[in-house]
Amino acid sequence: MKSFLKKYKHTTALIAVVLLSVILLPGAAAFFVIGCWQLSQIAMSKRRTSALFVAGISPDQAREFEELMSDIKKVDIAGMPEKIKGLEKLFDNLQGQVRKMAKSALGIAGNGVRWQGDIPYVTDDCAKALTSVFILDCSRLENGLERMVPDTNKRKSLITLAASNLGIEQRSGGAISTSDIPLPTIYMPQIVELVFAYGTARRFATVFPLGSGLVKLPRLKAGEDDFGYLGVGTAGQSQSVPQKEVQAELVTFTANKGGGIIRIPYEIEEDTFIPIGQFLARYIARQFAKLEDKTLFLGDGTATYANMTGVATYCAANTAYQLQLADDKTKPSDATLNDFRTLRTKVSAAILGNMSANGKVSAAYYLSPTWEPVLRGFNQYPNFVVFEYVNGVPMFDGWPVRWIGVGQTYQTTAAPSQPLAFFGDLSYWYLAERGTPRIEVSREVFFATDEIAMRALERIDVEAMAVDAMATLVTAAS
């Protein structure tokens, strides 16, 4: 075989180019690639005196064709059928491998969330997979799918389509296995990417993967010793270096399970697989993002948040990083421009001076978008312009403002001891996650009412990895 390829290298190369072009490219593009290949072969062929070029074929290719025809005449025709079958098998295998590689490449390029306007969408395959998981899990439960799809033929069609979408082989007359049917892992990153689109915690905190359910990381304490000089000039060259202590502590990350359930409010049809899947993906991502944001900013250390402590509670326990309004100022409307400016003094000076690689400050304000008219109202004499949009980004006193959906809304009624705004570098807070979210169907949640729901779960923890990175503005207690 090697001698054949070596002897007819120009001919085999031409055949390979033609096959790959026809398989991978549309007609016009395939013709163009083949033509370019032939022109390159003609250009590189050795010129022969008194030799004419055959249109579309280089001299080397013409010579190999002549030799090939001569060799064919010498071949034993009786043994050709078996050899032809071997070549056909080899060609089929080659064609299958090429198609598999093409499909894999296209699949990788097509993965990921796409945006239409301001609305994110997962891929159609991911949407189909989400709906298929729900269909197949419901079919395993007694009378689970019958209540949703009463028609027997339509129900069988949906099960067949769902099994096909997930690549599950369904035996004729047999039921789907009773084991869990998870969402394929190749689609989980799209759900997580949607969470990034919706959640502040995912976008600006540091997402840290947990290698196990319990992980400990070191954190510097405030007030560690500073380096110093050992003497003036040569006097300090022979001096012993004094010990400088770095005060550190271990922060324990624990993977806490959180999530919820989704009821499907639509009648399921074959042509609604993608819309239902898109609805499920966005709903799950929004709920995950809201849960993570509430935990990161408002976690109070109680069982409601699996004993996790967020920024507001952390600052309340370490009052050096909390700015509370004066007594009797219990209304959010009592906050003034100076209060928002003073809040910046509560974080480390290193946070204020820390510049990211792209030249922008890494610290920012975090508050409810209902405060936008209030910040805009500070633009008056003698303050002039303190709030504006720069390239679509809201800026307050030169610092970015990031709107969060879990912050205290602006109101003129009393809301004692409520965090109004946060300021600092959120990247020093870690959002740790164990594995990827799990999406499956659960009957146990609504066992008492005999209902079925899709369940989405994730395992996360939030911890402060710098004690003075964030500060909170809070209304008075009374």
C-alpha cells in the first residue's frame, strides 16, 4: 500500500482533495478548492520540452495516469472483486471518519449561548435535551406522562423523539429504565453561561471550583506586619533581617446544596420541544442567579442560607466596614450624597488604588436600579455632574455602578437596618461551586399532592477572601 501511494502520490493526492471537498464543502466551494489545487500542481510540475499541458491535469498527474492504466492491464482480473470490496470498505470507513470530524467541529463551533437583542438563548440541541429529560423522566413515573399527554399515539411519539434527542435506545415494548436520566454534561455549560448573563455574583465574584465537598483556603488577616529598612546605606548591609509575621487563617468552603423546582405550564407537543426547552433553561438560570446573588449579598448565616454569610452580614459583624446612617434615619430616602461618598472610605486603600490590567478600576457600587433617579438627582449645583452613563456604563463619582436585583429598593418609608448599597472589589469574594448543576425530574417534592416537577440543584458556598474588600451602607436601626 505504501509503495502504491509513493508511486502514485500525485494521483492519490488529487483523489483525496476531490473526496474531502465534495464531502465537506458545498458545490461551488468544492469546485473552487479543486481548481486551486490543480493550478498549484500544474505550477509546481517540472516542464518538459515539446510537452503539452492537458487542460486541468498536470504533467505529473498525466504520467501517473498512464502508468496506472498500464499496471491495471497487468492485474489479474479474477482477483479484482475481493480487492474492490476491500477498497470500498476502506473508503466507507474514511468517509465516516471525515463526517464524524466535520460534525464534531461544527458542534464545537455551534455550542454556547446566543443573543437575540437582549435575550439570551441556549442552542436548539440544549433546549431539546432539557425537554427530553423531562419527557423521559415523566414516562418512568406511574401515570406521570398520561396526565400531561392523554393521547396514546402522541405520547409514544414524544417518548420516541425524546429518546432520539438524548441518544437513548428504546427497546420495543419495553419501558424506559428507572435510573435517573440526567441532562448531558455537554449542555450544562450553556445553563451556567446563562447564569453568568443574569447573575452579578457569577460575573464579578471569583468563581472557584471545589475539588471536594470540603475545601480549606488561606486568607490574610488585616494588620499584618510591613517590610522595613534595616539601616542607612552600608550600615544596614550586615544587619539581621527582623521577623515579619503574616497573619493568616483558614477559610472553610462547604458545598451547600440549593435549588428549586419548575412546573411545566404548557401542553407538550412535538413542535414545542425547543420553546419549552428555552423556557426551562432561562427559568433555571434566572433562579440560580437570583439565589447566588441573594446569598452573596444578603446571606445572614441562618439555615435560610445554609449558614452562609454574605457581604451585608459580614460587614455588620465587622463594623469597621459598615457605614450606618445616623439615629432616626431609618428610611432609604435619608441617604445623602456624602453618605455614598463616605462609604468608599470604609474599604482598604489598596482596593481604591487597585487598577485592573485594562486600566479600569476594579471596585464598584452595587445597588438596586430603583436608585438610579436618586443618583441622577445629585447632578446639581454645587456638585455638578456626579452620575452619568459612559459608553453605556453607569458611573458615580468616577466609579462604576452595577445594578443588582436583590438590593434594597428606594423608598420613603422606614426600613431599619437594611443594606442600601455596597462598595468594593467583589472579586475578593469567592463563589465556590462543586461540580455542575443537576437537572432531573422529582416526584418526591410534591408526593403529598401527587404532582410532578423538574428539579434543578447546585452545590455552592460564598466566602470573603479579603476582610476589607467590601463595605455596606445601612439604614439606622431605629
